[in-house]
Amino acid sequence: MASVYQRGTVWYARFRDASGRWRAMATRAQTKTEAKRMAGELERKAERQRLGLEVLPTDCDLTFGELCEWWLKNRCPKGSLSREQSRLRKHVVSQPIGNVLVRQLTAGRIEDRIREMEVDGMKAVTVNGFRRVLNTIFVKAKRAGVWTGANPVEEVERRREPKRLYETLRAEEVDGLLAQVPDQWRDLFATAIYAGLRKGELFGLRKSDVDLKNGTMVVARSYDSDTTKGGHTDIVPIAEPLVPYLKHAIENSKSELVFPGPDGEMRTQEADPQKVLKSALGRAGLVEGYRHSCRRCKKRGEPYEEHHEDNELRVCPKCGMKLWASAKPRQMRFHDLRHSTATILLRAGVDAHRVQRIMRHKDVKTTTSIYGHLEVEDLREAVNKMPSSPLSTAAVEGGGDASPTEAQPTDTACTTDEREPLVTPLLQRARSGKRKARTRSKNEANPGLYMERETGFEPATLSLGS
């Protein structure tokens, strides 16, 4: 008979599964009564499986690789098919784990495969993406009745991803970048920056979606799909600087698309504006530095190069030939232009909720934590609102030579008003009373024995000296 028990704040259900073995499963029940009801349902479901009323997990004869192929053929989104085929055939189908029967697949085997990927140098974001796809496969297979057992991916540990720093454009850098983008790409890049559209939304944008008269744009599709990544249709305003770019793109397009390819058809996912962005960044001077290399030494098989912040003319110290300077553009992706949209708006003082609506995010936390990349200089005005210190003021007025004795009076001469910004009434009350009297009596006997330094915000500590 099924039973329940609690560990911490989690209720566990203990029941016999379809094979007759006792099994414990964590539930989301908030009360003991609710946990008992769930345990009973699990036990009844297992009994139905034993009686043949439902398909048992052991009846599935598919291998893990065949299950992945089933998902690619029947459930994988069309826009992601090419990418997911490459991923699954590389990490599952062509690996030994792809030959394992699904009913014999455990979380431990999946964990071992993920660790192999980590040993090969794959980052946490890649590993988590792989884990997420595997979880989707089991969820879809269970809903379709292809697999009725447990989802082993749920027990696989998710890797912690370090928060990366994204490179974004500043407002004053937009015009310089667009000036260096080729004519056939400039209108698309301007829309990516001023409207914050994704690549698929740009490629799928139609003339009927743009209303220049009312200054609005309908974002309803990605590539040839009838929905966007977020799964919803939105109407966004068109920024005034973007109007001439959209007008030029519509007038020069010979199809229903705003940004068609050279043949008038929709650009595919293989169309890579990343290369265009990289070249434009270098020509616009938005670089991390310059690589100065010697072509003569490279031809001799002894390459020589230097790295500098400028592209001034330099000479090779080995052969005396002029060094060839090549720019190292910022490490920006085309999608980072969308990040730039949110960051520029936040820097301009637009509130986060309006930026969220423009970026079409479901949660404002996504806008502020992922897409709002404020720099150190953006925060300087905030930290400068901290109260000033008499010591720092006297040091500035006296040329930086003021000593603590000259800048402010001693503690006994300090007034209550001078201490008010730094000392709260709570701390003042804590220092008063019997406790303060006891500390004073100990200090009178031997101050150095009990106190290491004067009390301030830091609590008094015992001295380690004799």
C-alpha cells in the first residue's frame, strides 16, 4: 500500500511501480493529505500497467538514437531542424549512447555523456542546451505515447553558466557603424538596432507589416513561420530615425518582403550577417586593438606579430619590413544589436517597463538582467550621490595634504550633527547602558588586553597579543 513521508519541506510518495519494486518519488504536494492522494494515484497507475491496461516502459524497443530521430522527424520545430539534427547526430546518434535501449537509459549514462562533452572542452551553455533538448525529446515522446516511463533527464544536473559580458553599441556609435555597412545590408542593420528585431523576424518582415503613415510595425513571424520566438504577435512603434531606412528598403524591394535576398526570395538561416557586422566594426574603428604582423617572416615560416591599441606604422625588429596592421573588431554577435537596443534605451533614462514592451519580453527581469548592459560609467552618477566626508573635502581644498587631525576634530570634539549621517540612533542606543559600563571597567584595568582597536561600525575584537 502506498505511503508518504516528509523530508524538510518536500513530501515523498512511496509506492510499487509497474515492475513490482518499491519506489520513492518527490511530489509537489503542500500537505500530507495531498501527498497521500498523489501516492494513491501513482500506485493505481502502476497497477494498470501491470494489468496491461497501459503500455509498460519495457515494451518500448526504440534505442535512444531512434527516439531522437523520431523527434527530429515528427516534433522538432522547422526553424530549428537543421541545428538540432547536427547536434543530436554528433552527440547521440554517432555515439555509443545512441545504441542504448530507451528502457535501459538512466540518468547516470546521460551524465557520463555530458561529462565526456565537458572533457572535450564544451562550455556550460553548450552542455545545458544539449540537456534541454534531451528533456524536450522525452516530454514530447511521453505526450505522444511513444515512451511511458520516467524522464531520466530530469535527474541530470544542470551546469552553472557564468554570466558573460556582452559587447553593445553606445548611442554615439550607431551612425558610424551604419555608415560602414554595405548598401544591401544597411537598412536591415538599422532596423535591427532601432527596433530590436531578431534575425528571423527581420528576414520574415513583410511590407504589409509596416505602416509608415501611423509609425507602427507588426512583428508576427520569424522566417516563414507564422509565429515569433515568443509565440505572440506584437505592434511596436517605429523610431523616427528608422523611417528613412524602412522607406528605402520598401521602395527597393521587388517582393512582398522588406529585406529579401539578392534573388528576391527570403533569406535562409545560413545567411550570416555576422561577417558583415565584423567587417563594419573594423572599418568603423570599433575595435579591441590591432594586430601588427610581418608578412615576410610569415612567408619564411617564422611568423612575428605585435598587439597594440593603435594602427600606427611599425617595423619588424627581425627583418626591418613594415608591419601589416589588421583590426581586431569587438566580440559582437549580430544578436548583440538587439542587446544594444535595450541598453541604449536604459542609458537614455527610459523606464524598464517601457523597454520591456519595446523588446517584447514577457518578464521585465529579462530586460534588465540579460539585455540591459550598463557600464561602470553609467553607474558613476549613482555612487557619487553618497554623502561627502569632511576629511575628503578638507583634503581637496588643501591640495590633498590635509591630515586627519587637521581635517576634523577629535572624537571628543565631534558634534551630534557631524556624526548623524554615519551613526544611526540604533547604534547609539546599543552603546549606552550597562553593557557600555562593563566594557569601560575592563578597559580601565588594561585597555590593550581586551581591545584591539576603537569601536566604530566594526565590533570590538579580543586582542591576540599578550
